[in-house]
Amino acid sequence: MLIVFIGPPGAGKGTQASRLAAELGIPHLSTGDILREAARQQTPVGQIAAKYLGSGQLVPDQVIVDVIGERITESDCEQGVVFDGFPRTLPQATALDALLEQRGTPLKIALSLDVPEQMLIDRLMARGRSDDQIETIHKRFESFDQLTHPILEYYRQKGLLREIDGTGTPDDVYAQVLSHWKTPPQVLS
Ligand code: ADP
């Protein structure tokens, strides 16, 4: 069962993805968390990632695709994965399809969380992670609009996209996640 969450910074992907993953008993893979941990441990990938993380820019596609490609071959991912923050560009989305084709397990659903920009800014400022500075936040929004937004159309055309209003409480949003989950796109049923 392979699921992706898509949304701008602050949309609540992490909260929803971790809850759904726990309920389904499969890993929640947050590429932001994976890259921050690699940077903290100063692994080779982490040293590359560190150059991008603080600036609000995306790490190069091939770096993250390699990390994910390896991670999903681990045994805990056999039953599926909930991706959070990946894919984030069209090349990442097509690379994920290629990886999943190799495994023989296609993507099940792409859940997009929609939240107006001012609410995102308020949430990020309240969260206060080290990259949650107003300038970096604007760079991350720009990356989202230019690089990530096109993957919504990509998944829409595949009949996999489900759009969710992310403005409510975590419980409200999760109820919507589950409702889409229980009525997956027709093409899959
Ligand atoms: P947010 O969604 O709030 O920006 P994340 O924790 O998902 O937070 O990501 C933090 C940073 O990690 C991003 O700004 C980017 O630099 C990097 N990153 C995470 N996922 C990816 C990815 N799939 N491709 C490239 N860079 C990524």
C-alpha cells in the first residue's frame, strides 16, 4: 500500500502521514526528517543536504531518489509506505513510478492538503523549526509553486489525486483522509 501526501510547508503532511501510517501499520517516510537526520549525522548524503536545508531550496532530485530507492527495499517497507514530502518534483514523481514498477506495487493514492498561504505562514511561525524563518518560508513556498505544484496535475491525470481541505483541526483533516481512503479512486477499485 503506497500512499503519498502532497502539500506546501505547514499544510500538515507530517501529522496526517504519521497517523495514517500508524493506523495501516506501515512506515511513515518523511524525506525532510530523513535529510535532517542525515545532516545531523554528517553522512555523505547529509553533507550534501545540509547545503540546501537551511536555505529553503530542494536537494537535487537524484540525491533524494537514491535515498528513497534504498530505503524502500528494507524489509519494513514490504507492506507499503506512507510518503511525506516525496515526491516533490515531476522528475521525482516519475522516478518513484519507475521504482514502484520494479517492485510491482503501484501507487495507491495521492492525498493533497490544501491550506491558504496566510494560515501556512502562521502555522510555520508558531512551529519555529530552524528553517521556519520568514525568508526561508517564502523560498519554500516558491519551490512548492514552481516545482511541486505540477505533480498535482500529474497525479490528477492518473486518477490518483484526492484533494483535502487542510484548514481544520488535525482530527477534522484526518476524518477527510480516511473518507478518501475508504473510497479510493475508481481506477483502483
Ligand atoms: P516542509 O514541507 O515544511 O518544507 P520538510 O521537512 O518536508 O518540511 O522539508 C524540509 C526541507 O527538506 C525542504 O525545504 C527541502 O530542502 C528538503 N527536502 C525534503 N524533501 C525533499 C525532496 N523530496 N526533494 C528535495 N528536497 C527535499
